[in-house]
Amino acid sequence: MKHMKLKLDTLAMPALITVAVIGLFCLLGGCGEKSVADNNALPSAEDERIPVRAASVQQRTIALPIHASGILGSSAEQRLSFKVGGVIRKIYVQEGDVVRSGQLLAILDKTEIDAQVNQAQQGLLKAERDLGRVEGLYKDSSATLELLQNATTGRDMAKETARIAQFNQQYAEIRATRGGKIIKKLMNEGEITGPGTPVFVLFETGKDDWVVKINVSDRDWARINVGMSAKITMDAYENTVFQGKVSDLAPAADPASGLYTVEIRIAPQGKRFAPGLFAQVDITPSQSRTYTIVPVESIVEGNGKSAFVFAIQADGESVRKLPVQIAFMEGNQVIIAGGLEGVAEVVTTGAPYLTEKKKVKKI
């Protein structure tokens, strides 16, 4: 038995050696295949380019619409005030009251004003008496011509002073200049008001007096003419488009803002209007201009009207980041006012991941 076991062990050793050799061979063969696969997996220079999609830059001649927002008001809106200052004695109307033309709205305490009228009249009487005495002396050659002239001038000045006082007395009250509605009462009884300080805002309620006032730049102002059609939308009436016409153009810019006021007359079209409603206005001028158009996907780092795009260079691989000015957006297209002169293609898909140092390949 002992010899038999030794013999079997002797026979098994070659088989074990064979298995070990095969395993080593397979291991070496596997490492060789992995090495080849790893070599094939190394990126080439071409694969380092970023795949992007590009779009051609288009040109279109269009009449660029003017978009602006404003507040609904009245062309007949008036701010009513006293001509002279004083204490408000009585106010006869409240906000929302409908008034007729010539109706008394408020009066001042006339104690001081009446005293000024009496003082002016007494001064006129004295000047007339002085003139009479000088005229008598002049006839008797007891007064010179200069004294007569001075007395005459004093009488004339006193007469004008009395007339001014009477005029101010007449305008120590406020009357409605036309029929309408009091939409604001800015002061109360007992308050002291100055000359020309608004006390009421009178709004004429005629259907043809509604206007929207907008402010535009000098470039847009030059493209607008009186009589142009406009489309107005309001937040209060979301599904209604109101038709309007440009009724007035400011001849000069507002010194504070540098913008020009444009007035658009609008019809209610059966809707209930109120002063102060927010409105958005679109005006399409007749003058056309050629603009550059690119897909909205090409815009990166947009901030208001300013943005950037990546333009593909002539070699087809390099890109350049260019600043552009956006005129407006129309669907999925962006109308560019300037910045893409001489550019043929811009990057769309993949643009947010680019820098000017990256190479691209179009897919």
C-alpha cells in the first residue's frame, strides 16, 4: 500500500505542474490583452475637442417694434390750485365726486385778502387826491412839471395795485374748469397752501380722453410719428388687446431721466377704465432695419440687453466669445442689434461649457 500511494503521488505531480504552467500562461495572456485594450483606450488629440452644435447667423430686414410700459391717465387731467396762498377755509367736494364746469370746489379764508384789497383801494384814493392837489398847484405855477408827472405816475401805480388785489381776491377760490371727476384731494380744511400748490386732481371722464403715457429713448422717439397705430395690453384685462394711436410727442427730453414722453390715445372698447392702470404698449414703426438673428440657445451670460455668444472661427475648431446687444426676442430666436458683424456661425448646444481656449468639433 505504501508503494502504491507513492506511485500515485508521483503520477500527480506532472499534472499539477501542467496546470500551474497553463494558469501562468493564461495570466500572462490576459495581462497582454488588457495592456492592448488600455493602449486603445487612450484619448487621441481629436477626442479632446468638445462636441458642439452650431447654427448659421441669419440677416433679416424688419421694422423693429417699440416696447414700453406706462400708466393710464387722461389727456384732460388737471391739477387745480389757488392762485394765492392762505388758509383753506372750506372744501366742498371729496374724492370720487363728479363735478360740473364752474362748480365751486374750495375757498380760502379771505380776511387777509380782503384787507389787501381795501388797502389797495385806499392807496388809490390817496394817490388821486395827491394828483388833484398837484394839478391845482401846477395850474397856479406853484408846482413843477416833474411834481405833476410824479403824482400822475403814483396814481397809475396805485390803480394797478388795486386791480391786482381785486384779481387775487377773485382767485382765492377754486372752481372746476370743466366737468369731470375729482380723483384726488391733496389738502384738507384748515391747512395752509401756497400759490399754485395742487389741491385737487380733476379727471375728465369722456370716453375719448383716455391716454397712456410712455417714456422712450431718443432712438425710438425718432422712429415714432403722430398717428401711428399702437397695441395696448393691461394686467387688469389679460385677454383684451386695445387699439390706440400716437397723439402727442414730447418736443424735449425730461431733464431728470433723459427720456421722451409719448402719449397714446386709447378707446375703452366697452371696458371700465380707471386712472393709474398699468399698461404695456407695442408700436411698430414703418421704418425697417437689417438685424442679425441667432437661436436663443446660443446666448450665454445674458444680463438685460447685454449677452455673449461663442462664434466659430474660420478654422472650424477655434471659438471666440463675443459681446452682443439684444434688441428683443421672438419665439426661439434672438434679434441682435449689434456685435456679430462678419460672424457666420455661432455655437448653440454646448455653448455654456466653452472657453476661448477649448477646441470644438461640430456634430
